[in-house]
Amino acid sequence: MDGRQFAVGAIVFALICWLTLAALVTGFSPTEPLIYLFYALLALGVSGTLMPVVYYLHVRFGGDRDNPRWFRYIRQSLWIGALVAFYLWLNSLRALSVPALLLGICIAALVELVILRPSSTEG
């Protein structure tokens, strides 16, 4: 798989997630299971939208053009999507604050840099 196929696949995935999310928001009453589905679709939609951006940043600044690590790009975009959904959930509870925002970013960065990156054997 090359970068162009990865980007097209990510865009198609994001489009499916966003269209499903739009159908969910406009077509159904908010019940508890659908609220969880909303946050999951939001996280996947944001992740799919950002996958080509994460790939481009790795190719541009990381030199991954010759040896792309597709799982790393997906994992890092999933972090961003999960954080966006988590922050939206905190905001709906009126619990989002600047320290909570910074703490979530720091925890995600620490897990990515300290735990996942050294032991990663992706290829």
C-alpha cells in the first residue's frame, strides 16, 4: 500500500463515519446507547479525517517515505479522535477545564512516547 491509497482509504472511512454521525444526529432521539454511539462515531470520524494529515507530517518531518508505518499513523490519529470525543463528553458534563485539557494531552503524549514507541515493532 502506498501513501495515496492510505489517504484515499482514510478519507472514505472518515466520510462514512461523518455521514453515519449525521444520520444519527438528525434521525434519532438521544437515548443512552445512541449517545455512546455518537461519541464513538465522533472519535472515528475525527481520526479518519486526520489520518492523511498524520501520514503527511510523518513523511514530511520524520522521513518515513521509504518505510511507512501504517499502524503508527492510525494509532496516533485515534489518540486525537479519542481526545476530541473525551473533551466533548467532559464539556457536556460541564467538567472541561484547562487543566483537564492539558492533562489529557500530556497523558496521551506520555503513553505514545514512553510506552508505545520504544516497544513498537511495527513495520
